[in-house]
Amino acid sequence: MRFISFSAVVCLLGAAFFLIPPNFTEPVVTLGVAYSVAPESAIPEGRMVSAIKAYVDWHNGKDEGFRYRLVLERYLDDPSEAISSLRKKGAQAVVGFPFSQQAIAARGVAEKLKIPVLSTVASTTELSGLGDWFFRVKEDFSQETSLMASLIDSLGLDSVVGVWSGNNYPYAVGSVREVLSKSDAAFTGLFHFPKDCSFLDDYSFEAPDGVLIYADPSVSYWAVQYVTSLWPQSVVFMSRWSLLENHHLTKIAGLEFYYTEAFNPTEKVQGDFADYWRSVTSQDFTLMVRYGYCAMEYLSSVFNEGPSLSGQSLRDVMSKPREIRSLGWTVRTDKFGDVVSDSRVYLFKDPGFREVSP
């Protein structure tokens, strides 16, 4: 019977250690992704998931000190069961909930389960200034509505109507109300498209000077064509939500509209992730791609401080103000998990966008 010396065992173990791929030695962060399969959410949330998966593959291919493991859950309208399931599967945090109505529900579940929830683009002011378990990388709509109101007044518009649609009442109607409260223009109607608009074809209604459109991307395509055919001289203001994943809007012949955004839509996106994204897909850097990336950069900056963070300790670290460089702009967060960004106003006029002063 042969015996192996202790020094030989040490050498063999050392050799085995160096043969183990780095992927098996790096700490692992388990991240939950919740996404809605409701019809109006399918395209934007699918793009969000694609961006997050691409980021994880890109991140895990580098030596960044930890690796991501994704666990995914789908839901229809109520995210409660999805978040609960992700927590049971070991998720340290959950990302998703781009629509304000979903985000409000997710915030309540996060409070109950004590798990941090990060929204990509929800911007209702109902979620601002709360010391809770809810975080986001999109500023609330207070700056958007201030810019819209200033633009309405600087253009000298005397009357404005609102047109909204979709399953996102807190953002849509909340934004219209806030724009009107900040503007000197008279408010002459708020219509849900299409059910509240049918009578406008049959009854005399004085054309407004401006129209605010706050509808989900697919409906916005039809709503803006209806509005411009009914009131061709009215100035159109589109919400960011309307442009979420809607390339068709910019292909409507002769369409002009104003909107606000934190990044410049005319600049080419640069950087390592941008190169990686272009290498794996022909998809453009839409809003959901940009903010999906931003959410992951935010989480990476947090987990760089400790990949094993979870629960209260993770919430505390996420509550620290930080600065995140995204795809074309910089995001600054405060202790409430709210975002401060410097939005600008853009005019879409064939053949593209240009920045304007409100």
C-alpha cells in the first residue's frame, strides 16, 4: 500500500484549486426579475428582460468580483405572488415594474416581505420621499410636468386637453393634472381614448391649442393620429410613456410633438456594454434598454460593497446616495431611493429630434 506525503497532497490540492474556473470561486448575487405578461406590457417588459439578461452575460464575462444569477417570475397584473416566489428562490433583490401602477403594488409587497424592489422607469410622485424598501432609477414626473407646463406657457397656448389610455392611471392622469396645475392654460377636458372620444366626432367642440397625450405605447400610435386629424392645428405633447418602445410613432408622416427626457436621443450610445449589445442584437437603445442597463449598474455599484448583502443591510446600502453613469446620462439617487436627473425638452419634427428651450 502506497502512502502520499502531506506535502504532495498540498501540492495536488493547490493544483486543483488553480484549475477551478473563476466562475466557481466568485461570490454569487441572486437577483430576481419580475415581468408582466399583460398584453400592453409584453413588448416593453420583454425588452427590459432582454437588456437585463444581456447585462448579466456581459458582467459575468468579466472579472468583477461577483457573478449574477437570475431568477425570473412572470405575472399578469398583480406582482405580489411573483415577488413572494422570487424571495423564496433566494433573490436578494427584485428588479422590474416599469409602470407606476405595478410599482405601487410592488412597493406594498416589498414593505411586507422586507425585500428591496428596484423599478426601472416608474415615475409616479406617489412613491417619492418615502423611507421604504422601494427604489428606482427613473426620476419622478415632477420635472417632466414642470417642463411641459413651461413650454405650454412659453408657446402662448390658452387651452389644453388631456388624452390618456392604458392600465397606468397613477402616471397618466397624475401627470396631466400636474401639468395643468403648473400652467396658466385653461383645461378644457380629459378624455380616455378611445371610449371617451367617440362623441367628439358628432358634437361641436372648440379645438384646443394643445393636447397632452399620456397613453401606453401601442395606443399612443392611434391616439395621436386621431387627435391630429380632429385638431390639426393643435400642438401635441407626448409623454415619455408613449415613446417607451414605440418606433412607429416617429414614422407617422408629418407628425410633430414635444416630449422630455434625461438623455439626448440624437447622440450615439458609446461604451463597452454598448459594443456588447450591438454584437448580440440589432435592437436599438430604446428607453427600456437604457433604463434596464441603468438599474443593473445601480445594483452592481451596491453589490460591489458586499455580494452577500440582503434584507435590512442591503436596504441600508441601497439607501446611500450614489451616482450612476448610464447610457448617455448620469443618474443621482438620494436616501429615499429617488432620482435626480436634468431632463430636457425635445421636438420631434421630420426627420428627427432636436433640443428646444421651454
